[in-house]
Amino acid sequence: MLKRKLFRTALGYKAQFISMIIMIAIGVGVFVGFNMEWVSLEKDVTEFLDDTEYADYRIYNEMGFSKEEIDAISGIEGVDAASRVLSVNVGIKDTKDALSLFVVEDYVVSTMLVQSGEEYSEESDGFWISDKYAAKNNVSVGDEIVLTYRGMEIAGEVKGLVKSGEYLICVVDENQLMPDFDSFGYVYAAPKKIAEAIGMEFYPQINIISKLSKEALENEIRDAINKTTLVVSKDEHMSYAGAMSEVEEGKTMGAILPILFLLIALLTMVTTMHRITANEKTQIGTLKALGFKDRKILTHYTSYGFSIGLIGTLLGILLGFAIAGFVINPNGMMGTYLDMPVWKLYLPWFCWPLAILTVLFLTAIGYLSVKEMLKGTAADALRPYTPKKMKAMAIEKFDFFHKLPFATKWNLRDIWRHKARSFMTLIGVIGCMLLLVGGLGMKDTMGAFFDLIDEEINNYETRVNIVETADNEVVKEFAKENNGDWVASASIKVVDKAVTLEIYDVTHDLIRFIDEDNERVTLGSDGAYICSRLTEDIKVGDTIEFSPYGEEETYTIKVAGVIRSVMTENIVMTKEYAESAGIPYHIGAVFTDLEQDSIADADYISGKQSKKMIMDSYDAFMEIMNIMVALFVVAAVVLGIVVLYNLGVMSYLERSRELSTLKVVGFQDKHIGKILISQNVWLTILGVIIGLPGGVAVLYILIKSLAGEYELSLELGALTYSVSMLVTFGVSLVVGLMVARKNKHIDMVEALKGRD
């Protein structure tokens, strides 16, 4: 009997049961999916980097390292493996494409995984090229390619297609956000081949595998070779740092969205189960009168909470796999950024305790909801559920309240009488607004940031990268002939932080600088300018000292102002101020308004980047951003519809007697519908008022957590405000209309026969 009743009751409350299952599934699914995403990414990346002997440290010196020096470093206690490395950007003959040429002398560090073709050989005369670049450019094993570098040509056969941990994120430099394998990839070559091609051995880099701390390794290297070097840990290298940044972002997202969804799901469950058992009070009394024991009745009604929790949790785990699989796959969002051979999904261990606790918690809710109803005799239980007597609202003491329209007074009293339901409706609206404002606002902020770079900061057409050994005077003459501006960069250590020192010569307005208010700044020659991220430790007017890596001498500069940086943490100054302070520099890039094709190749040019190519990488980033925004919007709409519809139907059931009374005294269905909808509108307006600033706060957290490496200024366009409010009101109105229509089918005899 109870089994049949189980299904009949579930069918009678199908809207509530389905909505609760959906909310639990979404809550668990979002938690599982977002946490599975970062856990899987961390494990896949770690495994790939381990398989390719990814270096823990990279040591740089522009003059290169001798065999004696690599032997001395290899002999340091705590250094497990070390090898000299040459890594330079080269061109491909008869194309605009570029490749990062990677040559490792001792193939025990920074290796690669061959996807097709021959295994790597140090005696080979061929190349091993990125399989993604090869796929985009129709390059196959056995094809011949010709690399160009400083006017030289290096020809060879493609021996294999590979993946490498060194190029997990394959970008030209920090100015390019996203990989573009249509025009840039990487290629491995044997040391012997490159030495024969350039006529010498030159290795300005050493890659090291070691568990020593950075400070300890720096000291050991200084003692071993008595030479100042730049030591960069894997945490500062693009591939590892970028991948781990995605992991941290995943952790942040896994801590924000799932909490919101799970909290709303559980609160919805508490409210709905209480209302269902209240409506079932007469049924519970009937079961007691028929002789069913309290334990049997408790088990029966508790099974609803258990079933909802179990089904919702299982569906949530499946949804979590779908969410994580959407992100973690070679053709998905993360596949456009990271280049790995294996994309496995791992369910985090802590998801199982969460799933079990969720089912137990929902079971407990079902148990506690019906336990109160079983107190007393069967006769007590048979009496219809009577809501607690409501105290008069404070505003009822004022005369103006009694002059309000009937619908207004009725809605105010109903909201006050059913505070839990009203509160949950408000939470649903606020949650919808938080997601919409946070998602759309992130798109606005990043879009405005990239527009600022494109239209205000970068005013050039082509960036020409210069080789490390080029003569400054030759490069200055090149800049003059091509109406160009130039920049010299060096890594320095300031307030225990590695930052970039940039020295500019801007005479053609090709590079611009802005302050924190996005107003243009003209660099003066009376001091240096720090980026906004350094203002916590350094103030305008301060004097700071630093030594460039590779230099022994210390230089002193004064801080003259603050600018907004694009990507890197940097200190900027004019060449005049650098020369007055005695700071040596080497020009690293020239900016010109000429098209890339019109600039002749030269042995001091290592590569050319058009602004369009850089902006295209930003566009690729925005495509991923748009997918994220779409997910936020869908989540917001689903959240709003499920929560509001569930609570709306419950409120309809709670107020069936009152609504029937209104119909008896002459109110038309249309008028009653307006009363019901107006209450939703009131709560929606209040939710929007609270949700807007809440959404801005969520956006601020997202910006700091997900894009902390950029100096972003929070931007919210009028369209974001409009769309957020319209979507929220639209969801609320649609749900209100769906619930209001039920009034036409109310059974007035059934609703009115009970006695309060």
C-alpha cells in the first residue's frame, strides 16, 4: 500500500520533486564539474611535464655558457640533471610563420613525446616539429622545411611530430595571450646540426632539474661558476605558470559557484519538503488512524528526501563529468590554450564525501519535516495543517496602510506570513542577478581592456624583435629609417620581486602610456614610472635600488609616477633618464607603422609580429570568455526558473484556500493572476536592487582571482545592467504567468472544505 502511495504522492507533487532533483543535480554537478576540472588539469599537466622531464629552473646569460660551466653546475649537490639549451625564434622560408627553435645539448632535460614519426636522435639531420602546427599548416613526416635565422637558411627533413612540456603554452612572447598554431609553433633540432649550420656552439641557457630552492640554487651557481646569471623557476616560466594559473582559477570557480548553487538547492529542499509534509498532514493522520506505526510512516516520508537526494546526486555526478569534459578535452576551451597528449578526467576524492553528505542531509530533512507532524494522536494529525497565527505587521498601525489597494495589502500580509518562501524567492532572484552581472561584467571588463590595448596603447602596425647580440647603434638606425620607436627590456629584482625594467624611446607616438584613470601619460625624464601592482610596496617619490640580472653594479632611480601596465609587472623610463642614471640597455624590439611584409629581413632581426596577430590572440581569448559568459547566463536562467517555479507552485498550494475564497467572493481569474504576479514582481525588484551591487562584488572577486596578472579596471556597460535586469524580470514574469494559470483549475470545494 505504502509503495503505491509513494508513487502516487510523487506524481501529485511531480513539479516540486522534479525541481528539487534538478536543483540538487545542478548544485552537485557544478561542484563536481568545476572541481573535477582543476583536479584533472593539475594531474594531466603534472604527468605530461614529468614525462617530458620539464625543467625546474632555467638559467640565462647573454654571453652563453661553456662546457666547464655546465659541468660545474651539473656537479652541484641537489642538481639531478642539467643541460645547455639554445632557444630562439626562427622563420620559415617563403612564409610569414615563425617557430621557436629548441636545441638541448644533453637530452635528459626538456624532452618531447613523439606522436608520429621517428624517435629523437642527437645524430639526426632532421627536425621534430609541433604536431599542432603541422596539422594547421599541412606539414607531414618526410616533408622538408627551411628555417631562416639572421640571414642563414637551415634545411632539414621533418622526422617526427611531437608535443613538449616546454611549449605546453606555445606563444611568441608575453604579449600574445593565446597560442596561434596557424602562424607559430616550435621545432626541435639536434645540437650537431645547428652547430654546423651556424658555425659555432652557443648556449645562452641552462635547464636544470632540481629540488633545491631558488635562493639556494642561485648561491650554489654563483659559487660554482663565479658568474652573475638570471635564474627563473618553473613558477615563472610561461608553460608551468600559465597552466597552474588555470588550476588556481578552477579552484576559485570551484569555491564560488558551487557554494551558491548548493546553498540554494539545500534551502529549496528544506522549504519544499516542509510544505509538502504540511500539505500531507491529513494523509499522515489517516495512516495513523489505519494503524500504521510512526516508524513506518517516518520511513515512508523520509524515503522522499532520500530518493530526491540519491537521484539528484547521481545525476549531478553525471552532469559534473559533462561540465568537466566540456572544458578538459583537446577540442574544448582548455585545448585551445594547452597542448597536451592526454586529457583524462579525475573525480576528486572529496566529491564522494560531499555526495554522501548531500544524500544524508536531504534524508534528514525529509525525516525532520514529518516527525513534527506525528506528534499527538491520530485525531490531532487528521486536522488540516494550520499555519502559525500571524502577528500584525508594524506598518498596519499606520492609516496609509488601510488606504492601500486590496491586492497590495493581501500581498504584503502573504509575504509576511510566509517569510521562508519569500526569502527563498528573493535568494533565487539575487542568485540569478549575481550570475548575470558577474558573467556579463567580466566580458565587459576584458573587452574594454583589450580595446584599450588595441586603440589606445599599441599604436603601431608591426613589432620587430631584435636578437640579443645586435648593436644598439645599428638598431637605432633601423628604427630611424622605419620611423620607429623602440624598447629595451631587462629583468630586475625590486622589493623581493622579479619585475621587468623597460626603457623606451618614443618619438612617433607608436607606444602610449596611461594612468589608472585611463588618461594618457607622457613619460618625463625626471624619474621612472611603476605599474599599479607595485604601488603596495613603492610610492611616488621613493628612491629604489636594483641590479639587472647579469650585472654586478647597483643603480638608483627615483619614482616619478604610476602607470597602468598591460601584462607584466614593470618599471618604465625614458632612454634619457636611463642614460642619466648610467643604466646600460640592449634594444629588444622596434615598433613601426609599416606593414610586416614591407620590412626587409636582417641578421639582427629575430622575428616580426603584426599587431593584428597579437589582437587575434586576444580575440581567441574572448571566444573562450564568451563561452564562459554563455554558461553563466544559462546557469542564471535555469537557477531562476527552477527556484521560482518550485516556490511559486508551493505558494499556490499553500494559498489554495485563500485563492478559492477570493473566487467565491467574486474575484475573476485574471484579477487573481495579477495579484499573484505582482508579488513576484515586488520580490524581483527587491532582489534586483540587492543583486546588482552583489553582482558587482562577485565581478570584483572574479577579476582579482581569475585575472590577477592583468591590471584590469572594472567595467560594466549599460547593456549588461539592462540585460541582467530584463532576463531576471523575464524569468520572474514567465514563472509568475505559469503559476497564475493554475488558478483556473483550482478545486474550490476541496480547498474550502477544511477547517482552520
